[in-house]
Amino acid sequence: MAGNWAPVKRTRTFEEVLARIEQRIVEDGLRVGDRLPGERQLAEQLQVGRSSVREALRVLETLGVVSSSAGRGPDAGAVLTSRPGTALTDLLRLHLGLAGLELSEIIETRLMIERFAASRAAALRADTSALDLALAAMDAARDAAEFVEHDIAFHCAIADASGNRLIGVIMRSIRDSVRPHAVAAVERLGVGSARLRAEHQLIRDAIASGDAAAAATAVSEHLAHTYDLEL
Amino acid sequence: MAGNWAPVKRTRTFEEVLARIEQRIVEDGLRVGDRLPGERQLAEQLQVGRSSVREALRVLETLGVVSSSAGRGPDAGAVLTSRPGTALTDLLRLHLGLAGLELSEIIETRLMIERFAASRAAALRADTSALDLALAAMDAARDAAEFVEHDIAFHCAIADASGNRLIGVIMRSIRDSVRPHAVAAVERLGVGSARLRAEHQLIRDAIASGDAAAAATAVSEHLAHTYDLEL
DNA sequence: ACCACAGTATGGTCTGACCATATGGCAGGC
DNA sequence: GCCTGCCATATGGTCAGACCATACTGTGGT
């Protein structure tokens, strides 16, 4: 008996295709908006079946790297895009549904992100017009679902104001994946809740005044109240 | 001319299959380790072609929800898993390579996460044996690649010690996706860098002593030094 | 100029076949 | 009785070809 043998790597065809496409994207310096060769052409070039090419493209589409559409124009076919958000949303939703993750872990992660984002936004003296718009829309909302729409916009605007796009992407995905829980929370508190309104205003004012510590504190208290958890 | 028409939603067959499979998983209360029907059986039940079923399963596999393997046993076929990490790693790597995200944004996000995780680990008085093991392995490393392996283990152990699995998943994915940059940074600083060693020890000791503030500070200084950025 | 229609390139889907792999079970030898 | 080796079978992996739906492109008629 010799030593440990490395397990035989069985590489599926579509994985090889995936690597070749990725390699080609990097080598050719393709950018968002550029178009990949057609499925039939790729299959012929790589000497594989069209279905293998399709599965590779499906993976890239799932990861938000390409977007496919039929037709004939220059925008048809597989076009390079950059939509990490949709993939991340599906990722969280599925792994939340399959009991792999607890809701409390996602909420805690959101708290971490939003404290950071609010602090950074305050430190940067970020523009608060997007926040004010969302606040006004929340005031006008007639039901919980509509309220939550603008609540998500409010909190994502804070994440965007951090100046870090990855933070914004993660925040949007988290909010989209826990949307039903947010609606339930708002229905429990009441759509016109004065306390909710005051907490949002407090966060907005802290950012506008450039007080990073106050912004972080306001976010913590808002989330603790909304989801009924201790810090 | 009437008002705005909602665009016709062209739902591709495999997306419908995807929804049905997800619905079935939830309704049947399937858990990790359970097996889905075979591709041919699913195709017949849903009255679609096998290729549509395959594309749906490919999406689920990409998102780390199922794992497919051939053969005949009870573990063959599409089995439910929970590996959000691989999907997240691919997601970050591709969107980093395709110029959608800047490295600095990922590093900043890592700083946010690791400050949080170290603080929480210290507050929880987490066990530091995994950290000590990684430290010893780093001391014994002979080259930068080997060093980075254990460096990743060290920092992921901190994330795990936060008690939040999502934090651990995100940390692993970030570290895996920026591994080449970490190797370059270690080569620049030197594998046997005393300063690197001291910074790691400082983080470990702060967590062991339960000093959350000191742990966060130590993490910040470590990352600022490693990646040569200002806080 | 403009418009209508045929041509065509493209993704989306289905079918059937075959290959590769891994298990289950049976037959034969010890 | 037990082990060994081979065959049957179930499953994913791949390919080829066909057809459909879609959306642009060019052409010819008005």
C-alpha cells in the first residue's frame, strides 16, 4: 500500500468549456456589453456539443456574468454583464429556505453591514437626497408591502452612500432575500408607526450631520427595535 | 393608446422547472442529503425535455444547492447539499476579473467583516485553539503559498468564532477569491516577517483575553499594514 | 422615402442515441 | 459458506440533429 493517492479528477466537458470561455474573456479583454460568439460557433471552435456550451453559459448567466437573448441584432446572443446581485439574492434565498442558514444570522450580518455603511456615509458627508425621497415615499405608503419597498430603497441608499459597491450589492441581496420577514415585521409595528418614522429620521440626520458614531448607534437601535433582538 | 403595458414575461422552460423543483423541495420538506428524482423521471413528470431539467439542475448546482454524481447507488443522482461558499467564491472571482469590482472594495469589506468577527469572538471568549494551530503552521511554512494557506485558516477561524456561519462563509469566499493578491502581499512582506507574526499574535491574544475593542483595533492595523492602506 | 415581407442568425427546446460510471446481484470457484 | 469476478442496470454526461420563436436585415414594391 503506497501513500495517499490524489482522487482522479473527473472534469466534465462543460466545466472545461467554462474555463475556456473565462480565459477568453480575460485574454481578449472583453468588457461589459461585449458579445460572446454564438453557441454553435463556440461548440465548433471547442469541438464539443452545443449542449455543453449551453450548460457553461447557463452557469455564467446564473452568476450574473452574461445575459442571453435570442434574435439577430448585435445585442443578441450572450452579452457580458455584471449583475452579482441577482446571483447573491438567489444564493441567500435558497440556502435560507433549505435550513442551512438561520434568519438571525442574516439579520446580524445586515446589522454589521449597515452600521459600517452608515458610519462611512456620515464620515463622507454623503448626499442624503435619496434618503429623503425614500422617507417621503414611506410616509405615503398605504400598505406594508409598499412601505417595505421604500424601506429597502432607504437602507440600500445608505449602503450605496458608503462608496463601496460590494456593500451595496450585499445589502440589496440581503433585503431581497428576507423581504417577506420585513413585511411581517412592518405589519406587526404598523405602517404608520411614529417610532419607525423617528428612527429613520434619526439615521438620516446623523448621516447628514456627519456624526458617524451617532449614525451607527441609530442603525443599531432601529434594527434591534424592528426585529425585536438585543444587541 | 392605453397606458403602460407590462412587458411580456418570456419565461424559459428551465426557469419554470427550477421553480417547480424549488417548490417541491420546500413542500416535501427535503433536507440536506436527500435525493431528487432522476433527470429522466423529472422530465416525464413535468412534461418537458431532459435538457430543460438538466439546465435547471445546473443552476442549482452552481448555487451550491445540489450536487450531481453518476452511478446507481442511493447517493447517486442530484443530492441536496448546502455549499454557498463555492458559489460565492466564483461570484466574487468572476466579477473581480471582469472589472465590475475593485480589489479595494473587497479588502474594505473584509476589514469590516473581520473587525466585527474579532470583536464578537472576543466578547464570546471563543476558543483559540484553532488560531494557535494556524499560527504554528504559519511559523513552519516554507513559501508564501503555504503561508497564505494557513493565514486563510487563521482568519477564517476568527470568522467562525463569531458564531455566525454566514460571516464564516463570506470570509472564506473573499479569501479564496483574492488568494493571488494575498500571496503577492506576503511575498512583499517576507514569509518570516516578524511584524506579521506579531500582528497575528496580537489579534489572537486580544480574542483570548476577551478584549473586543483591542481585537478590532489589532485587525485594523494588521490589514492596513498588509495591504498598505490608510484607515 | 416608406413600408411590407421574405431571409437569416440567434437562443430555446425536444428527441433519441450513445458513453461513462457506480452499484447490485448472480454465478462460479475456493 | 464465503469470496471473487463478471454482467445487468440505473444514473448522469455528451452529442447530433431537428424544429420553433424571435428579432434584425435587406430587398422590392408603392
